[in-house]
Amino acid sequence: MTNEAPQEFNFYSERFGIDLSEVEETNPYMFGRELADWLCGQLMQKGYETEVVPEDWGWCVVCQRKPYTLFVGCLSALDQNLIERCEDRSSTAPILWRAIPVAEKSIIQRLSNNEDVEPGYQKLREDVHSILRSEPSVRFATDQEIDEWEDK
């Protein structure tokens, strides 16, 4: 088994909550602002120039814009537990959170530079992995839990 950071991080944590007003900036059930705000601060401490941006799929922590874009997508996994938490505010059903590091070039960046995104992407992935591992409230989801979620 390798210690390499996964492509995306699926985890549970009571540290992050949901705020129903988030749907004013994203689509229904696409929560993650608290996670994005926290991760933004943690990545800033590692030297990234970060900002949080709402997207229709959740929340984006932009870490770099040039010579290519680096960001971390932060969102809640839509499942019955999340719906229960939204409809019944007293529910304590666990929420599966997702943090997805991404490196991409715009069309213009693809045409105008030959910068390799892989080193920056790998560093971001490793930094996110390190940040999440060091947070005591984070419990990474098992492969079985992820498979069960994907089957729903």
C-alpha cells in the first residue's frame, strides 16, 4: 500500500456544518462553505494566495490562477443523511464531505504556455492531505463507505 495522497478526499467531520442559506449561491444540497473557509485559511498558512468562490457544484478554494489554475473543490456528498440534516435540523446524521484538488489550464493558457501542471497539482494534493490528516475531527471514509454512497 502506498502513502500517496488520493485524487480526492472523502471524509466525515463534525467540525463543518451546513447553512441552508448556502443554496442562494450554489445549487440545492451543495454545501461546503465552512469546509472551504477553513481549508482556505489552512492553505494560506502554507503559502497559497487563496480565495473562496461559490460554484453551482459547491465551493471552490482558488489557490493559484497563473500560469495555470489550482483549486480545491469543497462539497457535501448528496445522500439521504444530508437531506435528513436539511429537513430535520435536530438530525445528527453524518455528512460525507469531499475535497477535490484540481489543476487546469484555460484554453488561452493551453495555447500560450507549456507549464507542466503536475508538480503544482501534486503539491496541492499533498498539502490538502496533510491538512486533513492533522485535523483531529476528520475521519476518512473507507472504500466500503464510498461504494455504499455511490450505490445510492
